Amino acid sequence: MMRILLKFVVAAVLMGPGLAVAQAPKKAAPAVQAEFDGFIAKFQAALKANDSAAVAGMTRLPFMGDKTYSNAAQFGAKGYQEFFTPKDRACVQRKKAIYDRDGENNDTYHVLCSGTIFTFTRTPAGFFFTDVGVND
């Protein structure tokens, strides 16, 4: 019994540092971070000004593949009000974005606001607002 317990303790100790490294926050390359900082400053300024057209211009369309938001006019008229309530606009303006890489190895940033996640993805044309979803 003591031998099994010892093996378990040794395995836990050996796995512990690996788990800590695997859970460490990812960091963007300095150039990617600088590019995102410029983008998010413009995005936040558009939210502060309640400028739906400017936000639509920084959104990858059709938004989330939905034909309802296939162009800037549609997104500005419909999607902006749906996805950016006054509370969410204020949140995205003040919260720090979290860096990650998506399943296709793209640089992404997420802003968590209550139960909502706002995602910004780096594309060959630069960063865009690409997704909004439930924070589960």
C-alpha cells in the first residue's frame, strides 16, 4: 500500500510543473501585440462614440458567417445594437483583452464581459472583430 502511495506522490510531483506550464497565459509576439493595441484603441474609440459604422468597418463580414450581417450597413443597423448594448460597450472599453491562438493557429484576443466573449482575430488584412459568444 505504501509503495502505491509513493508512486502516486512521485507521479503528482513530476506532473505538477508540466501542468503549471501548460496553464500559463500565452503571450503575443511584440509586433502582434503592437498591432492589436492600435486596433483595439480604434475599436474602443468607436464604441465610446457609439459609431456603429466604424465598428462595422472593423468587423469581419459576413459576421460569424450569418447572411443577416453580410455587409457593413446590415451589421451597423442590426448587429451593432444587438451585440453592443451600452453595458457591453462600456465593458469592452475598459477590460483587458486576453491573448490566445485559435484552432487554425490565428492570433486572437478575447474580452470577457459578464456572460459574453468578444473575439478579435488577426487576418492577413489585420485585426477584425470576428465573433461574439456565450462565456460558459
